[in-house]
Amino acid sequence: MTDVLLIIDVQKAILDGAARDDRIDEVMAYFKAVVGRLSDLKANAASLDVPIILIQNDGPDGHRLAVGSEGWEIVSDLAPSKVDIVVHKKNCDSFHETNLMEHLKWLGASRLVVGGCMTQYCVETTVRRAVSSGFDVALVSDGHCTGDHGALEQSELIAHHNNTLNGFDAGNCIVQVVPSAEVSFRT
């Protein structure tokens, strides 16, 4: 069994406009904490020769994640190394119209350890698609992030998705939600 660390859309401008002015400091502080945890997981994975795939959302001109803009760049703490794979996408689903599946098959992946942004969009969609495509998923409970959305604050959205995704299954594959401190890579 081969694990792959999959980090989704942790880009410089991913949370631009994702909170009211009175909440932005709290939202960004959590984002920075998530980046720190993902950076630690990335270093651990690299030390064990666990493959790392970074997903990068390619926004259109004028979008906060417009290709080539500063906001589009992956945050420096997670910048791809020479051996990391970067997959570009234009949709919430990291599998849709990308080469992610080809990379996972080539790597012999059986379980994806997943973190990143945005919880209710790209993280949730990719996690559900991964399980229905034949991969077990370890969703890092404190390793995914979003902003506030409507009446729900960031922490409520993250808690809701941790609860609803934990145990989601398709066939023999399942999502297990685990804190970053308990992630153990299988090599």
C-alpha cells in the first residue's frame, strides 16, 4: 500500500475576501496554523519518500487566483520541491479534467492523506471523488481550511465537514478524519 500526500489549493490569495473585516485576523491566523501543520506533514512525507502532490487552482484573468499572479502562487512554506508533482485544475474537483488520476496510478497510490483549501469546495469534492475512485482517504482534521461563508464561520464549516466526511465510503474505500499529530504515513 502506498500513501500520497495531497495538498489542495494552498495559494497566497485563496482566502481573499473570505471573511468580514472583523473576522479576517482570526480566519488568517487559522490559515497560517494549517499551513504550518501541512508544512510539517510535507517534511515528514519527504523524509519517508512518500510522494507529494500539490494541487494548484488556475483562475481566469481578473480572478484572485489568476494564473501567473502573486495570489496564484502556492504559499512559500509549501512550495514544490524538485520531486513534488504539481497538478493544475480549473474546477473544485481535483480529478476533473486533470492528470491527477494518471499520477496516482503511476505512483501505485492506495491511500491519500489530504489537506488544503477550501474545505466546502475543493477539499470536500476531491475527497469524495477519491473514495469513489478507489482510494482510501485520511483527511487531516486540522489540515484543511476555508473562510466564513454566509451565516457559518470558518470553524463551523470545518467541524461540519470533518463530521460529515468521517466514515464516508464507497465500495471498500473510506474516509477517516485524523488530526495532523496522528497521521502516520504508510510506505
